[in-house]
Amino acid sequence: MKSYILLLFTICTFQLYSSAELDDSLTYVWPLPAKFSSGNNTLSVDPELSLVLGGKGGDSSIVKDGFDRYKKIIFKHSSKSYSVNKRLVFDIGILKIVVLSDNDELQLGVDESYLLHVEKRNGQSIIGEAYIEANTVYGALRGLETFSQLCAFDYETKAVQIYKAPWYILDKPRFAFRGLLLDTSRHYLPVGVIKQIIESMSYAKLNVFHWHIIDEESFPLEVPSYPNLWKGSYTKWERYTVEDAYEIVNFAKMRGINVMAEIDVPGHAESWGTGYPDLWPSPSCREPLDVANNFTFDVISGIMTDLRKIFPFGLFHLGGDEVNTDCWNSTSHVKQWLLDHNMTTKEAYQYFVLRAQEIAISKGWTPVNWEETFNTFASNLNPRTIVHNWLGGGVCAKAVAKGFRCIFSNQGFWYLDHLDVPWYEVYKAEPLEGINDTSMQELVLGGEVCMWAERSDTSVVQQTIWPRAAAAAERLWSNRETISSGNITLTALPRLHYFRCLLNRRGVQAAPVTNYYARQPPTGPGSCYEQ
């Protein structure tokens, strides 16, 4: 009954906005910038828009490639022929990008701030200019995204225009960690689909791609040190080579997105034993991994050694969730090992997690673990541990109170496979809830939405991610006070609907904003659905 009432509400809400005109009082940039002002002028943009670079980092290939990508997006529909648009002089003919630093290292906390100024040039010059200034190339990319959203294609004149100019935007993210988890174990996703999802993340200014590569169902990743591990893949055609992983990491970097890899231990690891059965405690006890066998930790170390060459991001996810240790007690050699070491199975779980953390730290990584590790033995966790919340509320508040850093992914709001969670619940979820002390708030790195794939494959994954992931993206980027004030169904909904339209225009199959039960596209004025 609750779901039925929610469905009726969301359909009615959608019908209200699908037939309404755009509200000019709202700012149709997503996520909402930190500070901005706009005017009342409309500027035309030259389809031959040229790039002028400046600053120490302006000559970076990241900036140049970014400009080329966004230029194709902006002028996707417009003609470069002046036969349709008779004006030979455009208000904006140059985009100047100044990058102050030539350091393009991409890590957690990299400066993503930018200044964007768009105004028709006065004086004698007939060439107008848009201007982006950033401290890093990644700030420049965020500025390019915002500029692309200001550029709107007019289907009547077939020209690109910028409305409500002049624009002055001074922007930066609220949180350093703004992530999306993608599970490629429960359903294999081709490299091309993964790249499409990473591309779409950049449109919402998300900056961490959490790649949940492996789980109990399959082990699709090549590990040169232990080449039989990917025998645990579904088929020999559903695998990721080392070269595939490099390609994904480099593709993401060009869009200012870190890739955080995860190997979940000691649970969720049955697939490991397909290639190396000694990793199973016994044929009837296939997970957790064998805590009594040093070979287990040799394999973990080998995996991390190989992955460290591929993933430069400083955070590495070690899982640690949903570990059922019952069969350790019923496996003779593990039971004997527990007796010899005077350990309970709970203590052995702690031993396993801490030993895996030590291996990760020895490779130069900061370990991230799901919250069960904190809930079970917080006092013994390595102090560098980042606690990843998922089970419910209040965990980040408890973690930061003990000095740990935290990532917010409360499954009640930010698990995208939970289709009964409407967009406005995603939007309202607050990573700092219950944390009032400023010094403790700084320990919350941010959050991520999670796209688990038990029931999602390539046919529906994008529509399940978007646009609800964008609701979380604005929560993580924009000022809390600005986006939390007022009635969000009257302010955020039409803006989120705009962003869904923007995604669809860019080839991302985003679902209707309010209806996650039916997979039918909306119709009527304002639906902006393109066949």
C-alpha cells in the first residue's frame, strides 16, 4: 500500500511539471554552483567556438581533450553552415581557459574550484569571450561542464544560445569524495558501458568511481601474479584484462574521476577458489576465505601488488562486510588453528581484516572498509581506516567521534538498486546528519551512491543510476544551506527534470524523474524525451 501511494504521488507530481513551462526564477545548472549571479541577456555562441589557453597548466591534454568533448556536446545539433542562421557575428566566439598549476596529479582533495565568466565583450572588438579560471586542470573540467550546461540549443533558430547572461560563477565542491559504486561481479558490464557510466558521472561532477570488480559470484579481473583467479569469471568472454583496467583508469582521469578498486575480504569471495581451491577452507566451506592458510594472504598481497600498478588512487577498498564465520568452526584444520591461536571466529575475522589492512598500507594505500569492521572491533582498527557506512544512519557520527574518517552511503537512501526510494529521499539524505562539531564534520570525506547489480545488467543500468544519482551529486557538491531551504518538490524537481533532459540529449538513458516502477518514458510538453 505504501508503494502504491508513493507511485500515485510521484506520477501526479511528474504530470504537474511535465506540462508546465520552465520557471525562470530557477537556475538550470546541476549541481547548483556555490556562488553565482546572472542577468537578463541572451547571447549567441559561435559554432566555430575557439579555445585560448593560459597559465602554467593551460596546455594540458586534459584541458584540450575536455574542450573538444564539450564542444561536440554543445554543438551536437547546430549547423556550422550559416545558411540557417544568417548572423555572421556571434556574441561568444572564444572560450579562454586559464589553469594556474601544471600539476595534473589526481588524488582525493584535489582542487576542483573554478571561476566562470560569460559576458558579451564591449568596445570595438566583434569577438566575444567566455572565461574559465581554475587552479588545476580538474577545476577547469568542472568549469567546462557548467559552461556546457549554460549553452542551450534553440530548435527554432538552430543556434546555440546562453540565456540569463552575463553569468558570473565562483564554484567549488562541498565534499572531496563524491562517488558512484558500480558492481561488475553480479552482472558483467562491458568496458564500453563502464566508460559510458564514467562519462555520465562527469556531467554531475562526481569524482570517484568505486569499482566493485569482484564478489562471490564471479572473479572477472586478470591478476598476472595469480593467473588462475579469473577462472572464476562467468565465461572466458566476460573478463577484464590488465589493459582494460588501465584504459578505464586513464579514461576516468581525463574526466577528473579517480578509480577506487575493491577486493572484498574475507567474505564475498567464493569465486576466488574456482582457480585456487586452497583458498576455500573446504569444498563445503567456500567463504570466508581460509584464515588458517598463509597462501590466502600471499594471494591477497599478490593481487594488491598487481593492482597498485594500475590504480594510482590513494584509497583502496577492502570490503569486510557480511562475514559469516560459522563454517570456520566446522572445518577441522581451521578449528585447530583457532585453538592453537586461542581465537574465537570473531577474533579471527578481526585478525583477517587487520592483516589485509597491513598489506594494503604496505603498498601505499589507505584502507577503506565497510562499516561492519567498525561496528565489530572499532578500537582495534588501524587509525588510518576510512569507515564506509551502508547499513543505516548514525554510523558516520559514531566513526568520526572516534577519530576515523567516514564515507556516507546509507542504504535507505543511496542504494540505487532500491527502486522504491524516490528521488527526493535521495536528495534529502545528509552525510553530516547528527554531526555538529566542525572538526568532526571535516572527517566526513563525502559519500557515494551504490549501483549493486544483482538485478541490473547493461539493459537497465544507466536508467537505474540516473537521474537519482544526480540528486546525491548535488547534495555532495552544493552548499547545504542553499539546497536544503524551501520546498524541494517545487525547486529541485524541475531542475532535476532539466538534468534528466540534459542526460538524454547527451545519449545517457536516464529514467523518468519520478517513476521508478514503470520503465516507460514520459510524454507531453516538457518531457524532452528523444526517440
